Amino acid sequence: MSCCCCFPSSSKILLRCGSQLIGNLSTLSEDILTVSLDKEGKELKVKESKFLNYLHFEPEMKAEFLEIKCEDGSQLLISPEHLLFNRINGKVKTLMAKTLKVGDTLIKVSSSETLEKQIKRVKVVEIGSSLQKGVYAPLTQSGTMIVDGFFVSCYAHVQSHRVAHRTMALLRYWWKQKSKIYQIRKKYIRKSESNISNIIGIHVYAEFLMRLRKLLQVKI
């Protein structure tokens, strides 16, 4: 099986109503928070998006994650091939976590006591590694999310966040329609079961794209 990984079970994703352990998202279209960007690649403000489902869900798997520590004492555990965002010459750029260097600047969202979200930039002061249990890769409608306070992509194993987001358009559309059906069933049938598939491993569509990219030896 191709490796996807992304985040361990201790990571938390920022929701509209607080934060949640990344493996405990149970409802399609749950409101999550992310950061909006303009065409020039400058972050604007915190906005809402929708959680759709998991691209990788493997609670018992152990994997090696990068442990990124920042000047404000915060840290992020993330798989080496995952995409995150930093600032270069005033613009937001995408890079693989494994290419991050000490001194680079990441985008972080902090919450005040009044629940107002503030975007700030923090400098990386140390990069190590840590073996962790649990592997989770959520997919959101925007293709981005805030994990442990850091603005990150939903995608991995590619160089371009924009290209990855486009290739996932079909899957995002399917899960969005599935969510609408679930909401109708919930309203009229009043069943309380989760609409998250929680299939152990990597989603078949994501694994297909990774295998296709490897077969064609395409760099994106």
C-alpha cells in the first residue's frame, strides 16, 4: 500500500465551535475553520469550510512524523510528505513538510478568549521526528484546514496544492452530495448513525491517484 499518513491521533483540528481530535470527526459537512487566500497568495482572514471525509484513516497504525517546534512554544506533528503553508517574501507558499528549515515562518491561527481568531506568523526553531500512533488525513471542501493551530493543506505526496485540489474535485463533489442525502435522511428518518465510512486504510480514489502518478512518473 502507498503511504499517505498526514497527522497522528493526538492532533486537533479547529472547528467553528472549538477543536476536536482529528480522528473523532463523525459528521459529514461538520464546520471547520481555515484561512482564505487572495489571488496574490496573501492570507486574508479565517473562514469556514466543511469536513467531508477521510483520505486516510488508520487508528492502530504507527508512523514516523516530523515534530516541528516554533518560537511561541507551539508544535506540529505532520508526515514528511504532507503540504503546509509558509511565507516567503510576503506571499504564502506551499511546501512539503520535509523541506521545511529552521528559521522558516509558518502561518498560525490563535484564539482569543472572545473566540475571535487571529492570524499570525511564527518562526520554526527546531525540527525533529517522533513515532506516533494513529494516522488520519481529513479532506475538507476548501482543501485546507487548521491543525494544532497551523494552516495546512489536506494533501500530500505532491508539490502543488492547487493541482492536488483539482484532482480531488470529483471526490469532493461526491462526498458533498452524500452529505446532502445524509442530512435529508437525518431530518425525516431521524437515524443517528454516523455517515463517515471510516474504512481502514487509504481511500481507493486517493490511492489510485498516487499509483497513477508513480506509474506515469509525473511531478505535480
